[in-house]
Amino acid sequence: MTDEAQDVIGDYRYGFHDPENSTIRFDQGLSEQVVRDISELKNEPQWMTDIRVKAYRHFVERVMPEWGNCDLLNMIDFESITYFLRSSNKTEKSWDDVPDDIKNTFNRLGIPEAEQKWLGGVTAQYESEAVYHSIREDLEEQGVIFLDMDSGLKQFPEIIKKYFGTVIPYSDNKFSALNTAVWSGGSFLYIPKGISVEMPVQAYFRINAKNMGQFERTLIIADEGSSVHYVEGCTAPSYSTDSLHSAVVELIAMEGAKIRYSTVQNWSSNVYNLVTKRAVAHKNATIEWVDGNIGSKLTMKYPSVLLKGEGAHAEVISVAYAGEGQHQDTGAKVHHLASNTTSNIISKSISKKGGRSSYRGLLQVTPKSSGCRSKIVCDALILDENSRSDTYPTMEIGNSTADLEHEASVSKVSSDQLFYLMSRGFTEDAAMGLIVNGFFEPFTRELPMEYALELNKLLELEMEGSIG
Amino acid sequence: MREVAEEILRIENLHVSVEGTAILKGVNLTIHRGEIHVIMGRNGAGKSTLANVVMGHPAYVITEGSIFYKGQPLEELAVFERARAGMFLSFQYPAVIPGVQVGTFLKKSVTSVRDEAPKGRAFRKELTAAMEQLSMDKSFLSRYVNDGFSGGEKKRLEILQMLLLKPHLALLDETDSGLDIDALRIVAKGINEVAVDSACLIITHYQRLLDLVKPDYVHAMINGAIVQTGGPELALKLEDRGYDWLDVTA
């Protein structure tokens, strides 16, 4: 590892990288030809190529968002990004067949171990494509489809064609257009009617190369009365140049279905994380976004739910940790489009060492939707004078029967709390770590235990040297 | 009969100020292992300041004098090192730590102070026994530290920590305030257990705790200094007559 890399890594545990052994690597930069090449390489049906090209043209025309962090957004150099990198020729079903370097990386990240212990299926994506994929046989026998998105398109083109881009059209925003143009990898998950998948299924996204662009595309469909918990993790090496992660995630919960989507994003601090996540909940369906943002340079992500059917419910629990040089611009959007729909939004953020966290939320109740209820709680914790927290809540309430609660707080760690904990033997850093873990507890208790423990450890590490 | 025991705490001519205001003005006090000392005084006399400055609260500045713990000058020790060396403060107003469960907090605290993680089963046994002694329900363990606790519950959690941490020096800052008589009995039992082998400094306004915890020395503090020292009879006298007869400035 170079000294420069070491400097950038600092305390980030996942900042190591493998040598780049790509089998196919596109030149840096983006053009319509690059888009067509990706589609051709993947041997896609013409309709997909057409969508990609349309999306690309829209991306080129679409101006950069004029909100969020414009300074950082405008620093993205789209010409220096690698848009496609294949590091293994096949998506393997056995870890033994995955190239050693890559396998070792996922071992270090604890994926095979977690898979054996408590997961129903795993997709491991490395750069642009999945290098490993598996699903438990019993789930497959029940008709559950869990594939990387490229295989999904090959094996189930009709389903993909029917739903792809229906929740998030490419024209939604500049980055959904970019993703639609150059998408590669991601997950396709279908749960048949009435099936409850008890063990979570996981996708892990790893960027390894410098200046990499990762554009996974995920589509999850839970048919009537089914339920599933999908878990997503992400890390990348630390480099002094920027990488771009821009995913699109579409969830569809049919009548009475339930999807929980948990994310622990821990990108290194040179990664732009600009992700569009949106779900549709039909009658009596439930969508839960459990969204943790610990790393990255700039994250802009607002998991959304369209409550389309009567009685549907949305739950968005998110945490953001903004350390030195980081901006977490996160939040939630819920659209109450039908009567008697309910939502619950909890957002927690911590800013430290000049980090900046912003909560950006939208709550909409349409005029025809009566009897809707929503509760929003936003708490920010600021650890020092240089750090910053902002809240940008928007409410569009068109129906007077709506029952809404909104609570917001900004707090600091008190010297009494620190003294109390230190008088019980905690060092100042450990005391801070405990307070921070407690602050995020409403989020961590929603995670599978293994993730919760990992996240707590991570935050404790982040608090080391935080006082000074 | 008591042999001369190990010196735990020695305070010499201690002057302390908070934000520039002098609070303690020349306190002298020595406590040996196995002794229970009580400090009584009016509000604002400096009693809580004394307890906090011994534990190392950063807001209190020592302007003159010294504090020694087992012969070692305390200024060399950070707050967490004092805790690990066997010092304990039962807070008058314990801080709330939202989202941190009591069980997690206790285990981590015990681990820090003992410098090793306690064995799972042995620790659970120890914890259960201590909680039974303090009539604390198991449900306490999953609540957040002092979050939504009543005054009595907070004090019991302080005493529970003291029983687990087994300090050599226990500073109890108005631990008896706001307790009903049943809770007071429970808390007194805890103090008596720890006091057998530790040095105890109890800060209180009231005589009633002293019916249950037998002090060796009672000190009257006025305006930042100890003006009179006696046995248990001094506490009765203070309760009966107040402090004016001792107050030369009155």
C-alpha cells in the first residue's frame, strides 16, 4: 500500500484494495457508444438498449440538481470515471470458484461466514458485476427468484420488462438517468404469493478499482401476502481520487405484502453516493426502509414510498454519520396517495469534526386521501462547534383529515453525560462512543443482530480521538 | 475497637472555585478504610463541590491545596483512572444516557473498572443478587440509563453500580434525598455493605439516613470549610438546632 493511500485511509477499516485484475475494462469517460457497448457486451434485448440510450440522452441534457451540495456535485468529473469493469467472467455459485483476490476480500468483509450463519441468499458484486451468487435450495423450491440483475434480465425478461423503471423512470433525476444508461449488476428478487422468507437475503457491493463507477440496479417484487427482508452492505478502498456509486432501487409490494430493505452504507470518504430508492406499496402492504449512512464523501439519498393502496404503511428509519469532510444529505419521502395510509419516519444524524448532515424530507397527502396518519421524528446530535446539521422538511397536505406529528431536536453531548460515564471507568472516547451508540439505538435495534454489533463497533472506532 | 487502617483519602487545605467563584475555602479531611464520614451543611455550603472535585469534575478548579488518594496526588489521575483506581461517586443528579440499556452500561462499566470482561454466568449471578438486595426488578436491565427513572429508581441504580464496582472510596452525594422510608432502608443496606471494607463519605441534609448508617465522624460544613467535627451526636444537634450557632459570619 502506498503512503498516500495510507494517509487517506486513516481509521477506515475497509480501505484496503486488491490489485486490479480486470478481464474487461472500458476506457474512462462516457458517451452513447459506451452505453451501447455495455448493452451489447451483455447481449441484451433491443428494448433494453433503447431505454439505455434514451436515458443517456436525458442524462446529458439534464442539469445538475441545484440543491443538496452543489459545490461537491459540480466537482464530479464524469469523464474520469470508469463505467464498466468486469473482474470475473462468471457469477459463481461456489466461493471456491471465485478468483482468490476477490474471494479473500469478501472473506475479510465476513460475507461467506454471515451467509452460512444466517442468510437465505447472497449476491456479492465486485465492480460492475456479481462475482458470486447463491440462494438456499428451500427458497428456490418455494419459487423465490433471487438473481443478480443481469441474470434476471436473461432469465426473466418479461417480468423485468413489465416492471423496470416503473417506480423510478429514468427521467426522474439526473442520476436515475445515468444509472438507467449504464446500469450493471444489482439484484432481482421475486417472492411468490403468500411466501414468507424468514432469513434475510443479502447483497454486498464492493468497489475495488480507482475512479470506478458502480451503477447497480435492483428490483424487488413481493407478490400478494408475501414478505422478505433484504440487506445491503457496501464498502470501497480509500483512494485520493473520487469514485461514484449511483444505484437505482425499485421495490413493489403487492396487496398485503411486506418488504424490509436494510442498508448499512460504509463507503470510503472518496465515494460519491448518489442513490435513488423508491417503493410502491399497494393495498395493506408495508414498506420499511432501514437506511444507515456512515461513510462516503457526499451521500444524497431519500428513500421514498408511494402509498398507493388503502391501508398501506411506510416505515423509514435512517441514520447518518457525517465525519470530517463528509456531507450526508439524507431523509425520506412518503406520498400518501390513498386513504387510511400511515407512515412513520425516524431520522437520526450525527455530525463530527466539521462534518455536515442534512435531513431533507417530503410528506405528501393528496386531496382524495382521507384518514391518513404520519409521524416524523428528526434528531440531530452535533459533537463539536465546527460541525453542522440542517433540516429541510416539506409538507404538502391536501386533505384536512390527516393526522400529522412532527418532532425535531438538535442536541449536543453534555459535559454531565461525559463526566458521569467517565466516573464509571469509561475513557472519554469510550464515553462518546456509548452516547453515540445510544443515540442510534432506535436504528440499530431494527437491524439483524450481527449488523447491529458491527455498526456499534464501527461507531466506537469513529469516536476514537474525537475529543481534543 | 479498630486498628489504624489504611489511609484512603486525604484532603489538605483545599480551595476550589467554579467559573471564578471560590466555593471551597480550605477543607481538611482524612478518611481511612472502614470509616464512614458524614458531611452536613446548608445548600450552597460546598458539600457537592467537594464530592465532585474529588471525582475530578472538569468544571471545578483547584486553586490551592491537594487531594491524595491512597497517598497519591489525585491531580495526576484522569476521571476514568480515578474510577479504575477504586473511587466511586453516587451522583445527586445522575445523567440520562438515552438509548443505552442499563444491562449493557453495567457490564461495560464493570469491564472498564476491573480491566477485564466479567465472566458471563458469574456476572449474571452477581448482578441478580445485587438487584434482589436492592429490590430492583429485572426489567431495569433493558431500560435506558436513568431515562424516565423516578428519583428513587435513579438512586437505586447508583447504589447498584456501587455494589458491582466495589469501590475503595465511596462518595455519596445526597443519595438519601427524595427517598421514601422503604427505599431509604434499601439504600442504607447497600451503603453498609460497601462500608465494611471501604472509606465512605456521605453528603446529606438529613439525620434520618444516620439512623440506618452509623457514621464514625460527622462534619459540619459552612461557607466552604469544615467548622466542626464530632460523632453521631453532632448530626442530631445540627438537625435540632440548625447551623446558625456554628456560623461565625451569621
